Amino acid sequence: MFDQILNKIDDVVWGIPTIVLILATGLILTVATRGIQFRKLGRAFKGIFKKNEGEGELSGFSALCTALSATIGTGNIVGVATAIAAGGPGALFWMWVAAILGTATKYAECMLAIKYREVKDDGHVLGGPFYTIEKGMGSKWKWLAVLFAIFGVLAGLLGIGTMTQINGITSAVNMAFDPTNSHIAFSIGETSYTWATVIGGAVVTICAALVILGGLKRISKVAEKVVPAMAIIYVFLGLSVIIMNATRVPAAFALIFKSAFGFKAVAGGAIGWTIKQVTESMQRGIARGIFSNEAGLGSAPIAAAPVQTSEPVEQGLVNMTGTVIDTLIVCTMTGLAIVLAMLNPAFSAEELKGVQLTAAALSFDLGGDGVSVQFLLMLCLAFFAFTTILGWDYYSEKCLEYLSNGRMHYVMLYRLLYIVAIAIGPYFTVNAVFTIADITNGLMAIPNCVSLIVLSGIVAKETKTYFDKYPIL
């Protein structure tokens, strides 16, 4: 019953209007910046390691890693699997579309966050869509900024920041250490939980608490070390799958494109077309794509705002690479592994959910007993999701700081609630926690995208001025 209610709310929040709004925002900003994600992508990657100068608290690389720590998480491993399971292989195509357009969106929202940020007397920096809306659109739109901040707090506490991540970690731990559910710790109703789940959840909660209570700089230091290493390991795993199954890769892409546009085999070997399949693929692909790369969501600008820079465009460029890394590289690795497995009649995906589907596909593609693959996947997912927990604590804290006018005792109370949410996360169903995350993500995206469309002229002007001034990096 609870899942059914959540699904109905999700269908409303992620209906056609929201999908059109997000895609239209990316398209408008792509035109406004004259395709900056295509023209300046090489320059953006070069700027990642550039030494920053100006007011702020973090380097550009630290800000990017903080943003990536929040995006490279369960969305890349579990989210892609749930999207394909619900919307078919075509969901991966719509993730790509959302990411290509979303790269321009990510650039614009991060650039505007720095332009409209506030630097306090003590050097403390606060910025994000709430100030972009309030300062860029005018004080009469402050109500929209407040709505965004409220949704941001809820997304961190109840959605993408806590329960989805810890749920993904404990599912992977249980799959690696007790796949047959032989060691039951306790049961709630008809659902039983193993000691692997309980212990895994407790360890992650304690580790997260130690870092979260240390604040932004501790979070960024952890992100700088963990994110690059885990991304490289996971990409290596994905490339191994592609290389070992190179002859079937063209067929995988063909299946993805056919499914995306509703073409599928029907009786007699003919090809049928269905609007329902297209809609389902679009909805799941775009929703999970936003869940993964957060372009248009308004979260990455909060991490970009404290960067030590006097040029907003520079950090906008750096942050837009995050969408490319997250979706076009990492998510594609997961999606291709699953689709390649699905092409083989010997692979059965029935009753497999989330990380189980990804693990089964990777094990099938790579061969062997699958134990080593599952253990490596567990490590990647654990570290990815752990850094996402840290990143989203920072995002939601900043939203609360805006709502409370900087009253830090509210922030400290929120940190405690956040840790409690992590602790109870393993005991919710996978479908429920991902649906809650989808809902809160969609609610955040709506006010943020509205502001980006309204301020697209400012984005175009700032971009042109910067590249006229600095034609060469």
C-alpha cells in the first residue's frame, strides 16, 4: 500500500511536464551558450587542475570531487539497473540524452551559484540555487528559493542522501557475505534482516558520523582521495566487460536504440511500436539520469559556490565535466554490462533487483564463479555510496543554513537527524527508497530549472564576456 502511494506521487512529480521542463532547460542553455558542452569540453577538463585564485574556501578540484562524491553513488550501479528493469534497455538512451543536455545545465547552474554567492565577514561562503533565485530573479521570488531549500533538506534527509545510499551498501554487503540469507539477526513482519546487513549498516553509520561531524573540509578531503580511486577501479571493471564482449557491443547499442523508441519484437517476428514503452523508458531513464548526475537538480552549485575563484565561468566549466564522468562514462559502463548480459538467452534477470541485477550481469559477462566480481562491486558501491552520503549532508546543511539565516545550532541538530536516517535506511525496501529519492529530486529540479530558464540571458552574456576576455586557457 505504501509503495503504491509513493508510485502515484512519483508519477505526478515525474510526469511529462517535469520531463519536458528538464529537457527544455538543457536545450535552452545549450543554445544560449552555443553548445558549450561540445565546444569547450576539452578546455573544461584542462581546467580541473588549474590553481584557483580569489575568495572562497575550496579549490576547483576539491569542489568537483565534492560534487562527484554526491553523484557517483548508487545511481550509477543500482539506479541504472532499476531504470533498465522498469523501462527496458531504452532507458539508458534517455539517460544519455538527459546527460548531454544536462552538461550545459550543470555549467550554467554552477556558474550562476558563484556569481550570486554570499561571502560572509569571516570568509565563510554560502551559495546555490536559493541565492541564484533570490538575487538573480529578485526578492519577490524568494518564496521559490525557500521552496528549493526545503526540498533540498528533504532530499538529503529522506531521499538521495541517506536511505538510498545505505540501502545500496548493505544490499551489496549482504550479497557478498551472506547471499543465501542464512544468518538472520531479526525480522520485521515478513521481512528478515541478516547480520551482514545489520553490521554493515552500523559500520557505515559510525564512519559517516565521524566525518559529518567534522564539517565541509573533512568531507572534501575524504572525497578528494576516495572518488578518483573508486571511479578508476569501476571504469576498469566496465572496460573489461566491453573488451571481453566486444563482438556483441553493436547488438547491445541496437537493442538500446530500438527499446528507446518503442520498437520491440512481436508475434511472427515483426516489429511492434508502443507509446507506453517510450514513455516508460523516458520517465525511468531521465529520472534515474537526474538521480545519478544531478544536472538541473541544483545540488552541484552548492558545492561549486565556495570555490576560490573570481571567474564564475571557470568553475562552471570544471563542474560540467562531472556530468560527463558520471553518466556518459560510469553509468554507461553499468548499462552496457546489463544489456550485454540480457542479449544472451542463458542470462535470467527475473526477480533480480538493484545491485543484484548489476552484480549478476557483471559476473555473467566476465565469467568465473562471480565471487570476486561481487566482492569488487561491493567495495566500489560501498565507497561510492559512502561519499554520496557525505556530499548530500553538505548540500542539505547549506539549504538549512539558508532557511535558518545561518543559525548553526539548527545545522548541528540536523546532522544528528541525518545520522539517524542513515542508521534506519537499510530496513526500507529498495523500491520505496528510490521512489522517495525520485520524488524529492523532482521537487528540487522544478524551481531550479525555472530559474535557469529565466536567467538564461545572463548565462549567455557572462559566457560570451569571459571567452572574449580569455579566448585561450
